[in-house]
Amino acid sequence: MQPMRFIVGSRDCDELGHLNVSGYIYYCNRAGSAFMRDIGWPPGQGNGGRRYSFAAVHVVSDYLAEVREGQAILVRAGVAKIGGKSVTFDNRITLEDGTPVFRSLWKSALMDLDTRRAVEVPDDLRSALEVGLVARYWGK
């Protein structure tokens, strides 16, 4: 999976002149949505007659370095773990030179958008998610 490149804008920064907490989450969400589209499961849309999408239920984040307005960042979304009804997504942001600035693990339940309940990860989705396992394509 290729990283997504963004230039941090003024609307994403706070009064201190650096990327606000919500900006990190926004950029990771964009990369995660692109990842899901790439594997054939666009968020909020149907797949094989099923309307399933992931909803974050637990987020742990580490802010590793400051990001300022105008800086270019690279955002990667991958899969750390596939469970029964949930997946843990591994989101990472670096500067263009590779300097790590953010990492966030999102445990997300697979939700049936019609019943609004968590459902088991079906085999076809599980197989699609496996291409994004961090150990496979990031090497760690």
C-alpha cells in the first residue's frame, strides 16, 4: 500500500501553530478510507449485498514529533490484527524524510449498517484485509 501525501494546511493547525489533534485523526481516516476502497470495501457502501463498515471503538495514539503548517506528511494505514468482529488498524504518519511523527492503533468493530450491530468479519473481507497486514508490507 502506498502512503498518501498531504500538505498540512492552516485549518488543520491550532493556536500553537502546529497540527491539531483532530488533524492527525483526519489524515489517518483519509488514508484508512482509501485503503478500504483499494481492497474493494468502500466505507459506507455495499459489497456483495452487505452494507458493512468499521467503527472505531478504542484508539491509542502516540505523538512523536511536531508537525507545522506547510509541511508535507506521508500517511499509511495498515492492519495490525484481524479478530472475530473487529480489526486493529495501524496508522502511521511520517515527514517526507521518513521522520516518524504519529502512530495510532484503532480497534474497530465491523458494523452492519442496516442493523447497527457488530458482525463477524466474513472470510472474503478477512482475505482482503490480509493484504494490508503491517508485517507483510511495512516489514515490521
